[in-house]
Amino acid sequence: MTALPVIVGMGGINAAGRTSFHQGFRRIVLNTLDEQARQETFLGLATLMNLVRIENGEYVQASGEPIGVDEVEKKLGQQILDGTLIRKIEKNHFDVDATHGHQRMTLTSDESTPICFTVKQRDLPNPIPDNWTVEEIEGKEVKVTIQGLVEIKHDTYRDNPIKAAGQLPTGFEPANLYNSRYQPRGLQATIFAATDAIRSTGLDWNSVMNSVEPDKIGTYSASVAGQVNEEGFGGLLKSRLLGDRVSTKQLALGLNTMSTDFINAYVTGNVGTTFTTSGACATFLYNLRAAVNDIQAGRTRVAVVASVECAVTPEIVEGFGNMSALANEEGLRKLDNTDQVDYRRTSRPFGENCGFTIGEGAQVAILMDDALALELGADILGSVADVYVNADGIKKSITAPGPGNYITMAKSVALASQIAGVERVQKRSFILAHGSSTPQNRVTESAIYHKIAESFAIEGWKVAAPKAYVGHTIAPASGDQLAMALGVFAHNIMPGITTIDKVADDVHAEHLDIRTNHYECEPQDIAFINSKGFGGNNATATVFSPALTKNMLAKRYSAEKLQQYDVAKEQTLRAQEQYRVDANNGKYELIYRFGDGMIDEAGLVITSDTLTLPGFDKPVSLRVENPYSDISK
């Protein structure tokens, strides 16, 4: 019997807001929500953005003026809307209207008018150039005389052609929520996302850790670019060129494994599997696949799956921009035949577009095997039947699409048909598209969906594309897609692509249902999370709804077992509701266990059968099954 990996929690942060309890999803489909859900969404975003806080038991604005929950939208609604989703890049990242750089200049002197200046002796280059004459003057300064040529670099500022990104909500600063110790923004977001995911489960994490053997817990996470801010690789690579020193932390904190390491070391205290793999835009799905496979094989019973990328920096933006990958001012003006660019509509999947829009975010999902989820009374948000990964074969351009995604999508749909039945696939499944918003991708990606739909007799296959709202967050992009899928399962609202006026004429949409508005839909059973990454990193996950998952579990477990589960789940639901209220009130209480609960290695107890760790209820079993018994001894 193969264990079914079930999703019991999801948390995170992106341009739409917090992931837990579908806050980010609700922000995207805001105009379709009922009054209570809309009010809760505005309140949760207001506290997240530090526009509202609780003081002496009452809600107050940043100014200290009291505000009622029912007044948040009226008084702060527009500010909240303006400070979420894709928008003009804010100056806490960099100034897109005056992006700093250096201009190379060659200065020339002649014999009668040499170049002269004074400088502190400690600031002289080493070695002194041959055409420099240095004379000591008062104090610690010297006079430099240069005959001939000297090359200098001077500060310069340019109007950046790329001005929009999916940024974390305005005013949200994860660094202020815990002792962040000059950590890169991506790792700060990781701490927030991991806490949000764990607390969203409604389960006591210590109880979860002690419910299984210590080595049956795993963390699976990665970034693609790594941490490219000043505190990570960004500072490491340019410090010396700018005349600064490299810090002791920049190299280590820049590594793309750090989101995994931070979750283990500072959040969960995991001593089990630790795993990092990067696959461009499919990175979250690559790590999800590893977790799913380990759960199915029994190697892991609790999995923390994550990805993070906070790379809205001048260097990354210019790199993608020079590849003609990002939507720029000139392209958008031509598309809209206007001089005024709408920064809210730079990402236009399956419409007339000119490039993708970069985003930042962190996503974390908590998975368990089905038996443990029932035992602990976990709230099941869905399940992952499998994740397929395939390459593209021989290429010319390494960034061009290829045939690998046909394989991942076809196998995912075939698997869903076998498990859930053809009718569910044909009538109650939908696609969370990669939808990167490039002219080439809208054609090649839609062709895949069209041909798969044709092959499996699917008509009106619903398609949603979260990058239209949060941008392309690179590593966690498919985590954004999973978060949207869970939102659809919970709310029966299908997000349209409101950033386009119509589906582009060259999109293969004959069998697809791509709409430009959000709409209510019948309950969905299956979501296909699809990603097309640079280099041929293709992946598709087959995700089942909570209702379908519970229907499947009813065939595996007795009515008595399921009744016991329902009773155990009542406490979980109460704890979830408490965190929901706390989070909406801005009370996150981030888990950051810096040095708290370190394991004393002197306290390890090892026998031939077990290894017992201080602080863990259960030992690690050393009774390892021999997979090579037929050729042993």
C-alpha cells in the first residue's frame, strides 16, 4: 500500500499577501468575495502592511486614530489595493527612474596641465600606477600628479526601461518581526513563510516532531539565484569593486540551500532528510516531487516543502531585461498605443504581451502521509498524487521551450484519469498555467494544453495564471500556483486573467476556457500545476481537492477510523481559527529558534538497533532493510 501525500498546511508571502487561509488568493479575486470575506481580507492586509494595529484592545491606524473593522476598506482600501500585486518598483528595492551605476571615463592630461588631486594615503591604489607621482603633504594626505591617461568610474543614473514587479505588500517588513541579524530579504521571508505554514496546520509542532522517528521528517527547499541582496551574493560579488569589504556572512547566506538550512536550524529543528534542488521556474515542483516520492516510499512521514526568491535587484532585472525576457516600457507603450504605462497590467499571460514581470515571494507547504494525518487529526487541504519532471532534449537556445512539458502534462492527466476517473478529469479539473507572459510562451504553452485536451477529450478546460497578479517569483512560482489551486478548492472561484483585454489570436484556445474575469465555478476535483523552466526544466503536479482526497481515504480506512479522525480534527480546527484571528490582527509570533534547543551530542545514546537523540521521544531505528539481500554475504 502506497502512502498518499496529503497537504495539511500552507503558508507564505508574495505580492498578494499572506498565503495561509487563502489571504493572497482572496486579494486576487477580491471583487467576487462576500462581504465578510472581503472585510477579513482588507483587515488582514492592513495589519500585514502596518497600516492598522491593535492597541489596548482596539484597532488603530498608524497615526493612532481609532478605526473599526468595517471602516478599513473605506479609509484604507485604496492604499491597500495600490500596495499589493504587481506595481511600480518601490524605492526600498531601487529607484527605477534613476538606477545607480558607474560610467567609465578616460581622463587625459598634457605636459603643461597634469591632473592633480589630494587624497588620504590609505586610499591610494596598490601598486601605484607608473604615471602617478605621489608627494606627502600635511597630515595623512598625499598629492597625486598624473601625466597622461587615467581611467576612472563615476556615479551615473539611468532611467530603467523595466519599472514593474510583483513585490511584497508595501509596508511589510519581515526583518522587523524577529531578530533578523542583517539576513538577506529572502531568508527573512523564509522565516515568515515557514512560521505561517506551521501555524496554519493548527497542530502543535513539537507533537508532530515527536509523533514519528526523527529521521522521518524532511525539509525540501531551494532558491534559484540564491540570496542576491546586499547581505548575500549581491554584496559579495561587488563589494571589492565598490571599495567595500566582503563580510563574514555574505558567502554562506547567499547560497541557494539557505532556505532549507534556515528552516531546519531556526524553525523546525529537523534532523531528518534535508534536500535542495533547483530547476529554474520549476524549483518548487522539483522539491515537491522529492518530498512526494519520499513519502510514497515511507522514507519521510512529515515534509516541509518550500522555495523562496527575493531578487528584485537592479542586476537581476537588467540580466533578464537584456535577454528581452521582461516587459519593458517601450514594448508596453506599443501594445497599448499610449505613452502612459499601466504598471498593474505588465504581466499578461495568453494575451498580447511583451515579456514577463519579475516577482518576489516565499511559499511553504506542509505534507504528511495519510495515516499520520488521520492519527494527528490534521486538516487536509488536498493531496499530491505525483509530480512528473522531464527535459527537452537537444536545443539551440537554452532558454527556448521544448517537448518535455508534453510528457509531464500527459502523464499527470493520465494518472489523474486512472485514480479519479475520466469524468472528473474532463468535467472538474483545471490548469494552473505557467503563464509567464511572453509572446513565444503563450503559443507553445497553449499548444501543449490544447493537444493534451484533444487527446483526453477535454472541452472547456479551465485555465488560471497567477503570474498575472504576483509576477514571476522564479523558484517559488509553482508554489504560488499551488496556493491558488488550494484557494479555488476552498472558494469555488476561478480566477480569470483580468490583465488582458482578450486572448491573443495565436493562442491555441479551442479546447481551453481562458477568461478575462473571475467567476464562480462548480467544485473542482483536480488541479494540474504546470511549470516550464529555462533550460528544459519542465514539471507538472497532479493535485487532488480535499473532497476527492477524503473520498479516496474512505476506501482505505474504516468508518470507525474516520470518525476518530473527525473527533481529533475538532481541536485542530479550533487552533487554526485562533491563528487565523491572530494573523489577521498582525500577531504572527515568528518561530526563530536561534540557539534554542540545540542538541547536546554528548547525550546521544547509540546501540546496534537504535540511536536516541536528546529532546526526541522516539529513537532513530538502525534496523535498515538490506536492498541487496540477493547478492549479500
